[in-house]
Amino acid sequence: MTDKTGTKSSADISALATRMEAQVESSFSGSDGNSTWTTDAVISTGNAPSNGEHEINIQPSSFFSAPGVLGNVDKIGGNQININDSISSLTPTSTNSNASFERTAAHEVGHAAGLRHGSGGLMEQTRNSNSLEINKSQIKDIVENN
Ligand SMILES: [Zn+2]
């Protein structure tokens, strides 16, 4: 994970990486019937990504094409994930009706894993953080596409 805002300390970035790891592991682990799936996320800081690794950038709002965009990927199935620094301090709330760093980070990982927007769950295009999990069919899509 890299700070592209020029404003974060290495401790700030490490804290964001830890939050993202925890949410990705939670969002991409689950069960349905006889199927279970787990994910181990490792997000390093301070190093350029090696071949095959994803690049995760904390970007200033000015990076994005439109105001209010929370994050994006270079392409579906791509290697570059961008997250808007404006939501770095936002965590999923008790009402979960607001944007959060955790939800956006995990959502963009879904895009990087080849998932498109869907109805409900983590891959719904919404600012709400009330849907943090992917489902069995999306896990199947990831396995078959990677
Ligand atoms: Zn999306």
C-alpha cells in the first residue's frame, strides 16, 4: 500500500493496511451449505509491488474523475486499486448507512479479482456499508476466472 497524497506517515499507511487486511479476510470468508471459503490477505507497505502483486494506492480526491468517487481499479481483474483518502477515517457504523474505507477497500479487491457490480452484497454499487460480504457464486466466479 502506498500513500499518493503525500500527507500520511508510515504508521498511518500501516494502520490502513491492517484495516484493509481485516476487512478483506472477513468479506472474502464465509459459508453456504456445504461450501466454506477463507481468505488470508497480506498487504505490505513501503515496497513497490512485485510481479503478480496488487498495487494499492491511497489517492487524493483530485485523482478521481468525478467528485465523490470512493475508489476504483485500473480495470476489472486489474492489478491497481485506488482508494480515496477522503474516506480513510470512515469505518462501518452501527447504522452502516455511510461510506467506509473498509467497504470500499474490499469492494475494489472484488473488482481486482474479476467481479463486476451485482445486486446486494459487497459488489453492489452503493455508498452504504451495510453489505460487506460476497456470496458463493461470486467466490465461484473468482476461482474460475483466476
Ligand atoms: Zn464498484
